[in-house]
Amino acid sequence: MTKPLTSGQQRRLVTEDRKIQGLLVVRLEVLEDDRGYLYEVIHDTDFFVPHIAQVYVVGDPGRSVVRAFHKHRELHDWFCLVRGSAKFAFVDDRRESPTYKKTDVFVISGRRPAMIVVPPGVYHGWMSLEDDTIMLSVASHVYDREHPDEERVSPHAFDDLFGKDIWQVEAK
């Protein structure tokens, strides 16, 4: 189910309900004319943005590259694929959350722009499904290489929760 969200001067946003509390997929409106297209990724007035501190680009040169899993104690992440497609997987590790230990998996593509909102305490990872997949990443904190706000585990740490190798691409 999708629902439009508006508030004061904020732009109209459409989010998709997900299985994990606080995990959002925000569909982005594409404006297109004879010069090309554009879409706005994030505003500092969006309801899900406590603070923007860093913006960076992550590129995977080949399909099937897995970057997983890690979670943050305080940092909020916002991801937007600008090229290619990727499979994303999430596990709620917040003991106080009503969705504790719930999982969610979905595919996002640059052909249908969306932003993924990942709250602190949710393990997340992704696998590129196409060569040269590029993701724009926005963070609420600057990454501290000396004392990183993250906990990393194996890409297969949650196979039992998912009931399978989550990075396997299944024929449909």
C-alpha cells in the first residue's frame, strides 16, 4: 500500500509500507521534458531527515557484488540508485522495536527512482544486479574511520532468518 505524505512546506511524497518499522521506500517524482529528466532525491525538510552530514557515491563495477551486512547505532542512511539495479536486504536488530528480527527484501532500480530510508539499528546490505550499478548515499553523520558507528557481520549471518541464501537470484 502507498500513501501520500504532506506537511507544511514539505514536498508531496509517496512511501511504500515495509515489513520493518521505520524502513521506508520513497518513490521519487521524475520531471521530464525534451531536454531530459531530473528528480529530487532528498530535502532537508523531508519528514524522515533529522540531519544531513555526508553525501557520497558507491559504485559496483560488476553484477553480483555483495555489500552486507552492517548496522549503525546512531546514523540514519538514505540510499538512491541512480544507475542499474540492486537487491536490498534488511534485518531489524532493535530489541525495543515491534518488528525486532523481522526481515525485508526488495529490488530497486534507477529506472523507477526511489529512496530507501534506513533507521539506526537495522542491518542492511545490497547486491548489484547489473554491471556498473551506482548508488547515491546520504548519511546523518560524517563517517568516522577511527571510531566507526557500525557493527559488521557476514553477508550470510542472517540466512536462517531469511530461510535461504538471501543473495541467490531466484528464477521466476
